Amino acid sequence: MKKNLLFAIISAVLLFSAGCSASIKDQSKDAASSVKKAFEAEPKEADEKLKELKVHLPFGMSVKKETANNVILKKGANIYILFYNTKEAEDSDLVYKMSTGQGEAPYLTKTYKDDGRFGFLIINKVKKDLYEVSTGIGGIKMTTEVKTRKVASTAEMMMEIVSSAEYRNKK
């Protein structure tokens, strides 16, 4: 009797935990959809002034360090790298090609185009339950590493940030 009860409890816990875990397949599908929506949406107002850029940063995200062509951002325990190349226009695919042309093939790549802009989403597996997520438009790219269950929401947030970016001294 006790063995049956113990078996039932363990089975229920395993089934519950398996049902609650997000698969990378589902997260990737959701990420592709939400990134596309963020890419096509009206950009959020750029309210954070950096050396070369103005961007919208969501609540709780802060600038940790700025160097030439890179901004290190932090939100909670996550670190984000915002890369920019002022010589690349919004319709450039150079940063995308450089990001996908090295090493192993990414788990997922998606590209988006609209009125003079080229956007992308890249998801790479780092290790079990950890993925590198990159979004970008033209010469601006944002990258971080997140757990599987956060891939879609993080990718959407990152595209909102990238989409809001504007060069301060546009030439």
C-alpha cells in the first residue's frame, strides 16, 4: 500500500514538472512570432541616452558599461550586450551574416523585412536548458543567454530595445 502511494506521488510530481517545462520548440515558435510583432510595431520611445545611441530600456534594465560599439546592460541576473555599427544602415544584413556564418549552425534563424529595415532572430544552444538569443536590425544587435523557458519573452524584449534604437549623431 505504501509503495503504491509513493509511486503515485512520484508519478504525479514527474508528470506535473514535465507539463510545466517549456520546450525549446515551443519557445522558438513563440519567439519568432513575438519578435516579428515587435519588429513590425511602432518603436517604443528612446528614453536612454548613450554615447552613440538613444534606446528604450525596460523597467529594471540598466547600463553597466559602454565601450566603442558595445553597451553592456543588466536586468536582474541577466547580462545583455548591445552591439552597434554606425556604418551599417537599417537595411544591412552584414551583422546577421557575420552572426550566422561562424561555428555550428544556429538552432533557429528568422529574418524580417519591411520599409528599408532588415531584422533578425538567432537562437543558439549553449548547453542543456541554456540558449544564446540574438535579435537585430541592420547594424544593431542585442545578445544574451537565457534558460529555455525565457527564450520567447527575452527575444521579444530585446527586439523592442533594438527597434527603438536611434543614432544620436546620424550622419
